[in-house]
Amino acid sequence: EAQVTQNPRYLITVTGKKLTVTCSQNMNHEYMSWYRQDPGLGLRQIYYSMNVEVTDKGDVPEGYKVSRKEKRNFPLILESPSPNQTSLYFCASSQGWGGNEQYFGPGTRLTVT
Amino acid sequence: EDQVTQSPEALRLQEGESSSLNCSYTVSGLRGLFWYRQDPGKGPEFLFTLYSAGEEKEKERLKATLTKKESFLHITAPKPEDSATYLCAVQASAGGTSYGKLTFGQGTILTVHP
């Protein structure tokens, strides 16, 4: 089954404690992306990757890091999380160049206290 | 900077009452405009891609259209199962510095009452 998986699905952590949210896709997609979704602000892109070792900033990259060492994986790293990073995070992937036919993961709800 | 504005923020319809959702955009050269549907507690699900003004796409009760400044998602004779948040996004054309970047609107929450 074609899918994008994220782990963990729920996470409560404290300010400053480094964390990683994993994202994996089994469709051999070139394009992968991370978004955060907040009430009233909609879906905002954090980082995207056009292919292995190629990453670029979205609209809200501050406080986040990503890496794309393998085609299937695109982890999101919060080196020093802060309460304003409390949000619902989605990973997505697509064949080719981006927004066309993106498959989204189930989401990770992160709370930073 | 690319911008996407969706209206209305929320729309309540009776079953069978047709209507349209609007997505206004500004982008430095459009590579694609996308419509997604999102159910509560789930990730968005792809509906359509539109590439150029005048293009139309249809799927069941949904029809998406595109002009140079906006897109409409027309819903004909909606059913309660069409209730969801509908998201619009744009991507700038290649040649720019960030042509892989996607900008989403805030979405329209559609509720269809039986």
C-alpha cells in the first residue's frame, strides 16, 4: 500500500529537549516536504526536498532542520524546541516537482511545554 | 511573495444546494494550482491540479476552474460526505529561486447538512 508514515503520532516534550520526527514514504517519490498546521494560519511549509541531498526552505523554516540522505526518508529535527513550535505537523511526498498529487502522512501532534 | 486567499472561511449548505469556493492567488509565474480536501484529524488528500487559465477539472460533484487571478471549486448537489476543509495551494514556475515552494491558503470549512 502506497503510504507516508510519520513517527511519533503524538509527542509531549519540554522546552530545549532535542527531538526528531521521522517521515518515510514507500512510493519512490523525489519530492518530500514538511508542513505545520495551526488554527487560523492554515498549512505552512517548513522545508522541502526536490531529491536526495537537495533541500530548501519553505515559509517558516526557523527553528527546524531537515536532511535527505535517502530517497525514502525525510526527518524533521527540532534542536531546541520552544512552545511556539507546538503544532500539528504533516509530512508529504510526490512524484516529480511538488504540489501535484502529494500524499500526506497522518500527522504528528507536538506539544512543547 | 506568493499569496493565497480563500473565501469564504466557512460555508454551510443544505444537501443538494450547489455553491462555489474561491481561491485568489498572486504568484510570480504559476507552475500549478492545487486543490486538496482535508477531513478532521487527517492529512490533506489531493483533488486537482490546474496549470493554466481556462483549464477545468472534474471529479464526481466537484469541478475546479482557473483564471489568471483565481480558482473556483464548484460543488454541484453536495452530499453530507462532502463536508470537509478544502485547501488551495500554488507553486511558482521553475526558474525562480524557490520553485519547489508551496503556498497554501487557510482553507474553507464546508458543512453540508442532510
